[in-house]
Amino acid sequence: MYKEELSIISQAILNEIEGYEFYKMAGNQASSEGTKEAFLELAGEELKHADYLKKLWGKLSNGGEVSIEDIIESGIEIPSPEIYRWGKIDESSTSVAMSVFGIGMQMEQSSIVFYEDAKKKVKSKASMELFDLLIGWEKVHLKQFSEQYSILKEDWWAEQGFAPF
């Protein structure tokens, strides 16, 4: 009954696991404890998404119905824009952090497009609302990453002697 949704959710889980592995790798290679902590926090957020999606996949694959009330009751919410404490990122690793956030922005944008396309493939209102929620997750992350990238870019430009412009 939910064949299309299961296929989409399976790919979404893989996308989240890839994000988790990327941020975990970035954290483990970070030069400072603060930077490591910030990236591992991002990895943890991706893992939460994957765990939620796995639970949803399990319910749908067993013939269960999913409503928006189920989604709300799950406790999964769009994260606050203040969830990350970017002040932990060590300025000595600005170039690395910029690279991680740049790639992160691309991954979040790809996820938004993925879920927008997914919405076009399903018929149930609950599925469409689910994908709206997932789009919301990714948009919050994209906004956070974009803002942090801009700050880091200004710092990097200053370090390179490109300021004032």
C-alpha cells in the first residue's frame, strides 16, 4: 500500500546515514575539541533523523497507517534555529570548517529537492505532510549552515588580507 513511501523513506535513511558519516568524519579529524564537538553534534542530528525514519519505515512496512498525528506524537520536531553552538569552532580551522559547511549546504539543498520531489510521487495527505516536515528539517539546517558559512567566510577573507572590501 505504501510502496512509493517505503522506497522514498529507504533512500532518505541512506541520505541521513551519509550525512551522519560525513559529519562524524569531519569531527574526528577536527583540530580542536570545540570544532570536534560541533561537528559530532551535527552527526548526532543526522542520526536522530535516520532513527526516526527507520521507525516510520517499520510501521509502514508492517501495514500500519501513518497520520500526521503519529508524526506529531513521535516527538520529532523541526529543530530550533539555535540548536547549534557555533562558537565552539576553532578559528584556526576556518578553512576546514568552511569546507564542511559548504558540503553540508549542498547536502541539505539536495535533501530539500529530494523531499520536494517525493511529495509529488505520493497521494496520501499524511505522506505529503511528512515530507513537508522533513523539508522543514532540512531548511533549518540549510539556513544555519549558510549563516555560519558566511561568518566563516568573512573571517577567512580577513585572515587572507582581503578585508576591508
